[in-house]
Amino acid sequence: MGTRNQHDHGLQSNKHNYTRLYQVILRRRTYHFCLISYLLSNIVLWFVMLDGLPALWNGLRITTWIMGGANWASATIPLMTLRRLQLTASSLYAPNRYAKFWAVLQSTEFITSTLFCSISGSLLCLTYVSAALALNENPELGLFKSVPGRGVTQINERPIFLLASCWYTALCYSFSAIYHGKWHYRPFDVSEHLTIPQRIWNSLDSRVEFVRRSIIYCSATFLPIYLISRRYLIRAIVFSKYTQLTKHIKPHMVMLIKFDSVFTLTSTIRLVMINVLLISMWEIVQALWDVYSTHPLDLSRFDTEPNQCLLEGIRSTDPRVQNYAIRELAHISWSDPARRSTIFKDIRASPRLLNLIIEECLNIIDTTRATIESGGQPIQKTVSAAQTSVGPHRPSPGTHSAVKTDLPELFNTSSHPNSMKQVFLRKLLSSESGQEPTAPGSTTLQPSATSLKKEKTESDYQIPDIFLRDQSRKLASKSTSDISTGDNLKPSPSPQSSTKALQSSTPQKREKIVPKIWKIVLHSPLLKSSEAGSRLEDWLFSPSMTDELEKCLSKRQLCMFSVEAVTNFTCASLTEDQYGVLQDQIPRIMESLVDCFDALDRLRINTCAEFGVQPPPVQATAPASCELDPVQIHFHLTLDEHLHPLLTRLKAGIFGITDQFKPFLKEMSFSPKINQWIQSHSR
């Protein structure tokens, strides 16, 4: 108990510094990461040594633990340094695979990644060879080997063979990591019910297939490459004219000239096992660090003023800290009514704390919309007016409390008698008293508007189904096309003008950009006589939908958390916002949500038109011949992965707010665009 209190006290000593709290938690999780990865590295090392029963005895020897520590450090330190260097770097995007291949090969990130992975692979190879010599007493992996019958010592090719394999695997792994953006920070949609051990197990289980395919590919392609390179290298050394440079190497060429000196079954097994060691260790480090660095935790509760600390985290420029804070805000918005109530009642500053938080979330949503509209181009961040107030303004000594002094300002009937706050206040008071007040200078409200009889209780607010974790996973099984298919059921007031505008703005289908050199390669005997050439051409030069969507929606996870937080706080404000802090922002909130939804829906329409995505057939009426080909299936899976979660949350948020404030919609000053959107879109 004393240790727990000391831990909480150490966290609470960092006032209003969300970044510092994140660093403390990350440092504590790093200790667990080092311990778990060290134990797993020992298990992998024992497995690749192929000891059998002696492995039980080797596991008790101090030599094994030292080798395991070296094995762990060889994989962890270079990879963590590399991830630190690439934390804020932007991912590479290209129109097709061929262009992205060249972009990766020419990038500085690829050179840096290859260098660090080669260092890691060399150290892991040294650990493997040292463990074989120390634990198994296997002299075949020594760097020097005596030739029987001659009494001379020559260079042994077997460790060189393994070292070259490590470098080749490091090259392939670096290319794959840069191509798929593995070194960059990516927030994950973490389920509430999963703990860190469960996430580790699921993450390792999902990487088994990648490890297996990588081992087969690296081992199968390295053997012919090494054989060809070995042959030309030996010929270059033996027949070299520079005798002064090669005179010290030629005496060691006896073992190299023999073809069967390294290409044996034992050497091939060692090649496979060293690749198992390399790729398994790298993926273990990646999986564990992804889990420990992204697992959610409500950090602001450790601060003496958690709400101000949460606002500081939302404003952070570090993407990891900001994602933690936004995700915590979304979690509070739908699962913690008590904490939500404290945010509503914090009115000590001007502007109010909740207004600052909502404004930051809306800035994230607007930035996502602007990024979509600009085609993924970087957007210049503008300092919002909400950020001008860094902290709360304390009342001067001798004055009344903030609550008492702010109440007349909030509900001053002398100015703006028909403001939204006054309308809400009158309707809520009338629902309690059973009377219908008449607004000064306005007509009597409709009887249907007084049918809402709610008490100001925290349990009154019902969370939309989409923001419940269990329901969001069920809704995620729907296709993206299903979201907007029903949107066209209700036509807009001017269908002809909207149709013409849609036809004029719909882009043409993207064509393959084939370089001239490929036409020469396509006429080669190997590709000319088969269909492999056309298939390879489609695979290399077809436009990449994944890169196009990833470029426009690189921060979609942050936007989804912001939409959840804004929607839940807005809906809960009807019964929990006693001072009417949030009601004036509802038109601004609806504008941001609708604009982001429209931009995302236009991106979906344009993407389907550019890439030729066909609508999925109805299961009940589609014949067997109308089944989609694998390319179309891949297109739909990509759309569902990148577009569907954010589209669903935006639409559920818009209709969730309209349902919650349905009796007050006539009093809200929505723009004609918002009213038209609500009428023209179905649920």
C-alpha cells in the first residue's frame, strides 16, 4: 500500500504537465518492456541453437543469460534508436508501387534504416556464433579453421556466409519497414476490455504469418544471390592483376574454391535459423513497444487539477502525448459521468475550460477536413483564439467565488433575451414547473417543444451506440458504401443543380503510368510468351489507393477520438451543463461535423471514380457471375479500413446531436446548409 501511495505521489508532483506524466508512465512501462523482451529473446536464442535436451542445462548456465542479454541489446538498441529518429518523419507516398519502390530506395530513411538494421543483424549474428562456440562447443563456426593434412589455418567461410545473410535480411527488412511505414508512430484503436498481456499476445499472434513469409523469402532469395556473388568474387581475386592487394587473400582461397564448403544441409539450416533469430527478435521488439507505448491510461487523474492537465495534453505538439490526451477525453466523455460533470462546472476561467477543450477538438476535425480537401498536402497550423488563454484566470482576493460571479453573466435576461442559453433555461424550468413561458418579443413555442421533461441528473444522457466499443466493432462490419447509399434516398431540394455539380466535379479514372523501359522488358522472351508480364505490369503500375487514402487520412484516429468527445459532451450538455457553457457552440460543432463528413464523402466518391471501384452486389439477388474479383475486394477492404470508421462516427455524431436537441432545433441558429443536410441524409 505504501508503494502505491508513493507511486501516486510521484505522479501528482508534476502539476499541469501532461507531457511529464506521459514520460513517467512511459519510463515505468519501458522497464516492463525490457524485462519481457529480454525473457523472450532468451527463448528465441535457445530455440535457434537447436540444442534439444542440453538446452535445459544451458538455460541454467550464466553464459546463456549473458548471451541472452547481448542478443536482446543487439536487437533493441539499434531499433529503438531508429524509431526515435523517425518519430516525426513523414511517411513516403507514391502514385503506384513502382514509383514507391524507387522513392524508398532513394530515401535517406532507407539508408538509415539499413545501416541500423545491419548493425543489429551483425551483433545478432555475433551472438549466435558466440553462443554456438560457447554452449555447443561447435568449431565449425569459428572464423579460422585448420586444413586437415596441411597444418595451416585458413579463413572459414561459414561465419561469413551467415554474416552476409544477416546483411541481406537487414536490407529486405528495412525496405519492407520503410515501404509500410513501420518506424513512424501510429496510434491504435485500443479496445477497453483488453489488458497489456492480452494485447501482447494478440500482437505477437498477428505477426507470426509475416515472420514465416519473411523467413522463406529471405532464405530462398539469398542462396542464389550469394552463389552468383561468390563465384564472381573468387574469380576477381584469383585472376586479379593487383597482386599486392590479393597476395594475402589468395592463400585462403582453398576453402572458398571448394563448392561444397558452405552449401551443405547444415549450413542451409543455420541460414534459416539465423533468419528466424533476426526477424523474430525484430518483430518481438516492434510488437512489445507498440503495445507499451500506445496502451491507454487516464494520465490527468494523477494531477491535482486534472482538467487543466488534460487541456495541456490536448494542446501538446508531441503526437504521442496529444493522442493520449484526446483518447482520454473521448473515454471520459462516454464512460465517466463524474469527471464529465467537473469539466462542465469548471467555469473559473474566461473562456471556459470546456469551450477551450471543444475548440481544440474542432480544430483537429477542421484540420482533417482541410487535409482531405488539399489532397494530403501539409496544412499550416493557425493559432486559434482559444489558445490565447493559457491557463485559468484566478479571481482576485476578496471577491466572491467564480460560480457566483459568473452566474449573472451567463443568464443575464436584460441582454439577448432570445439567446440559446435563455431558451434552454426557460424550457428546462418550464418542464420542471409544468408551465410554458413566453419569450419576450416572440410567439408562443410549439406544444411539441414542451414534451421533453428531463431532470438534471447525470444518468439522463444515453451514449450513442457507435461510441460504445462493443457496438462500434459490430457497426464496423458494414461496408463503407452502405453509409452513403442511404444518403441519396432523400433528394436535395435542387436535384438538377446538384447532379450537374457532381458530374462536373467527378474526376476521371486514373490510368496506369508505364515507363518506356518497361515496354522493352515486356518484349523479353520470359514475359512475352505468358500472361505474367501483364499481371506484373498491373501490379507495379496500377494506382495505389492505399497510399492515396493514407496521405489524406494519416490522422484519422485522432479525428475519430475528437468526434467522439465533441458529440458526447454536446449531447450530455442538455442535462449536465448547468451553466449553459456549451450551447452557444452547437452551431459551430454541427458546421465542423457536417463539413468534415461532406469532405470525407467527396473523397470516397472521387476515390471510387478514380480507381474504378464497383459497388458490392446484394447478397440475396446477385448471381454467382457478379462476384467481385480480388482487386475489387481489396479496394473495398481498403475503403472500409480508412473511411468507414470516421464516416460512421461523423454521421452518428450529427444525428446524435439532432436527436438529443430535437425539441430545440427551431431555436438553434443553424445555417441553411446544415438544415438542408439533415433533411437530405437518411440515418
